[in-house]
Amino acid sequence: MSSQLAQIAIFTVVGFVLGATLLILSATIQKIFGMKNPTKVKTESYECGMKAFHDSNIQFDIKYYLFALMFIVFDVEFVFLVPWATIFDIATNKMFLIGEAFIFVFILVLGLYYAWQKGVLEFD
């Protein structure tokens, strides 16, 4: 048990050290090769050689964000249903697995109904 704990601790420490090293390396490379003399032309946004029509810092409607969030939630549920489907053939208690899937999908439908009632999916 202690050797497994030591392996987990070493893995965690190596992960943090590697992350910190890459962060410091990235900042150092930016200092060496980065922009040293920022001017108005250098800091303008560049889009295919065309002049920008307006400022690139525009505000987006929150409904776009909420719609994207809803897409991610209902797209990630596929990730949870694939392992369920793969073990369905080898499972001994298939009715229990079907019940679990129906509960999971029912909770997703409740979430969709709630979002629909709140007006997340409606655009004006």
C-alpha cells in the first residue's frame, strides 16, 4: 500500500514540477523573443490583411455562452453512455443497467426541460 502511495506522490510532484518548468520556460522564451517595442501598428489585430472594421473587444450576448454550455453538457453525456453500452453485453444483470440508463437519460431530459423553461434555448 505504501509503495502505491509513494508512486502517486512521485507522479503528483513530477506533474507539478513539469508544469511549473514549462510555465517558466514559456515566460522566458517570451521575454527573449517577444515584442520589445510595441507600437500601435504592432498591437492591432490582424485579420487576413484587411483593416479591422471595429474594435475587437466587443461584448457577446450571454445566450450564446449558455447555448454553448448546453451543447457541451448534452455532448458529454455521450461519453458516459458509451462505456455503459460496451459493458452491456458482458453484464449479468441487464435490467439494472437499463434502469441506470433510463435514470441518467431522465435526469438529462429534466435538465433540458429546465433550460427550455428558463429560455436558454430561445433567441430573439
